[in-house]
Amino acid sequence: MINGRIVKIEAKDYYVETDDGRIVRCNLPGRFKKQFHLKKDKLYKIDIAAVGDFLEIELNEDGTGTIQSIIERKNSIARKAPKIKGASRRGERLEQIVAANVDEIFIVSSVDEPPFNSKFIDRIIVAAESSHIRVNIIINKIDLDDDKYYLQWKELYEKIGYDVFPASAEEKAGLGNIEKRLGGKVNLFWGQSGVGKSSILNAIFPHFDLKVGDISGYSNKGQHTTVTSVMLKVAENTYVIDTPGIREMAPFGIMKIDLAHYFKEFEPFIQQCKFNTCTHYHEPECAVAKAVEKDLISVERYESYLNILETIEEDMNF
């Protein structure tokens, strides 16, 4: 048996970096897949093994490998799979795992092209907080922001307790601070399509030559459109997980009663609500709603909370 970690997935091929630094193309035996068949009234994952998973593999005579066991994850970050991959009726959306065993997430946004989208950022924050992953926010394309519009968002998120990194991949500004933060950790970069995530990684690590929607493969099978994450080793014990840009983000596995706990600035007020089942929406004597009225919680973040609350299915089966 050889120990390793998944660094890339292409179709049915799992590329595993072994402890001695080799990249081995592996397959996943059918016995694993049988455990994840969708059954009536059950919600299952669409990803059995994910980038970042630690494994035990067995080498085959031709140099490929076979996955023998998947080691229990420290954490994973996921979203609801897009509806095209989900099941047929309400309450049966599936889990799409973006990456496993992550230390920090860098949520990449842009000031413009596309416009800054705080609600999208807040959805990723909820997914990260629910998995106990430290959150950082990168605001890219500040070279397009003559009015320094980004500063108000930087102040808002820093007040909550998140580190915010203004940057310009085009002008290579602010990238040194991001690079310093990566050392000795597994760092996930995630964001909307077009915000410049790959451009930032290219500017920090030019030798990777990442392309939007296209990542150079470990195999000799040519280039593949990126549909999953890929883990890149950038220094000893330091990894970056690059992800495809996404258009839709819905946190997976969140119950309405728990959502408020993933908005950190709500915490001081939650216990003051009249009802311990308060959803902080329409209930009387809600301390969170009063905190919004007193500007102790930003209206923008509260609106994000209500937006996510509205999309959580009452009949979700976990």
C-alpha cells in the first residue's frame, strides 16, 4: 500500500500525489460507487472522492494505481450540485464537493467586470464557516476602481473579522500579501467566473500558466476543460487548490435553524432573541433584527442572510 492525496480528477481518472512525490493515475473500484447510489428519500453525494482526499492506493503492473481506501476527511467544502446534476424533485439536491482537507479559503471577487457581488461572497462564507475553514477575501481589479468603491466592502468584512486583500492581477498589485498568507497550508481559491482567480494565481506563480476554464493536465491525454478542482504544490507543505469559476452557489447541508451561526456578527445577539428557534426573519422581539435597525449589523449582510434563508428547502433530506 502507498499513501497519497488526490490532486486532480479527470472523468474517471484520479491523479494521486504519493508521499514520495510521484503522480499516479488511479481508478476507483466499483465497490465504492455502490455505497453512493441514490435511494428513495435520501440525499447522497455526487463525489465519492475529492481533490484533497488522503488515500491508500495499490500500484498496478502498468504503473497506474487502484484506490483501496479513502481516509476520513478533516473537512470538506461543498455546494448543492447544479440542478442539471440534481435529482428530480424538491429536497433531493445532491452535494458537490469542491475540495477536502482545506486549511484556508480565498474567496476571489472583482470590483468590476463582473461587478462586486457581496451576496455571492456571503454564500461561500457560509459554506466555509460551516466547515470550519478560515476565510479570506480577495477584491481583484482595483485598477478599474477610480472611486475606490472597494474600500467600503473591505471595511465591512474586516469589521466582521475577515482578512481582505485588495489586488490587481493586471498591475501585479497586492499579490505579495496574498502569497505570504499561503505558507504551510492547503489554500482553496474560489469565486465567480471572470473575477480573475486564475490571473491572480498566474501572477503569483507564473510557471503554472493556468488558463480560464483550462488547466494543464498531468496526463498525456491533451487539455481538458476544467470541471473540478486541481491541487498545485507551490512550496514545501504549501498547496493551492484552483477551482473552475462558478455561476451558481448554494451552500449544502445548512438547516434554517443553524444558518445564523455562520454569520459571525450575529452571534452576540442570537441568544437575546425571545424564541430559541428564532429564524431572525419575522419573529417578534428578535435581537438580530433590532441590531440591524441600530446599524450593529450591516443591512447588506442581513439581506444576504434572508436571501440564503429563503432558498433553504424545508424538506431537505440529509
